[in-house]
Amino acid sequence: MAYKFRCLKCGEITYTYSAASLEYQKNKNCHRCGGKIIQIYPPMKLGEILLQLDAITQEELEQALAIQRRMLTRAAIGKILLRLQLVGQSDLENALKIQREMMSGHSLQG
């Protein structure tokens, strides 16, 4: 499978043709500028994006997902994270923007 990554600092797009997502990559920084890179293809769930952005921890995501599973009417994970004050509004908006761009197939610009 091919994976596509983008640097959050310079916007550089890189590809890998391996079975390894960013989680298993040795170098998680841009080879061009040293900035943080995130996976942009294949598209990810919102919680996975927030993890890659270091906006939340795995434990915080698990906590929010556990609450979501117990709800009678399922709330969006972003709303749960906001209510628990585990993520800030700007981090959530940034992650949602990245997710929308992943789903629409647009190249993510700076």
C-alpha cells in the first residue's frame, strides 16, 4: 500500500510504498525542513489525526471513545474531547480541516 505524508511546516508531500504507516516510520520529520509530518493518505479518523498532531494522547482518545460507546445517542468524538477539555478548539478545527482535505482528495496546502 502507498502512504502519503505532508509536512506541517513546509507543505512537502512525500510518499512511501510500504506496509508501514507513519506510526512505524523511523523518521517522523520532514527531510527538507525538519518539520513534523502527518499521514494524509489513506484518510484517517479524527482521533488518529489528533494523535498525529500531538493534540491528545492515546489514553485521552481511549477515554473519549469509551464515553462515546456508552452513550445512547452517539456524539462526535470531537465534541466529547472538547467537553472533557482534552483538546482545544483550534486544535480540533485544524484536525477537522485536515480530515476534510483528506476525504476530498485535495493536496493539503500549508
